[in-house]
Amino acid sequence: MPRVTIDITVEEIKKLLPHLSPEQILTLDHEIHEYLETHMMMSVAQTSFAEWEDEEEDIYNDV
């Protein structure tokens, strides 16, 4: 499935909020928090793999 991206600003989102129901706003809030939590966890996890990035061991990639 092709990915569609759009450019939208925070100000544009703020203008849209009054047109959403309270349930929709809560759902959006939940989705944003889930995204941020996942992003932060992945950022922290990425640093734990830094020790695996050893150029000397790259010689085994062609075996």
C-alpha cells in the first residue's frame, strides 16, 4: 500500500480541534501519546546496540 504524506502545521491542527468531538480528541490524544512513547523507547533501545557496531567484526559479513 503506498504511503501518503501531507505537510500540516501545529497551528492547522489547532484550528481543526474545535470541529472534532470530545471522543475524537481523546482518541487523537491517545494516538499521540502512543507514538511518543514508542519513539522514546526506540531511541533508548537504539543506544544499547551501539556496542554491536564494531567495524573489525564486519570482516565476517562476507563469509
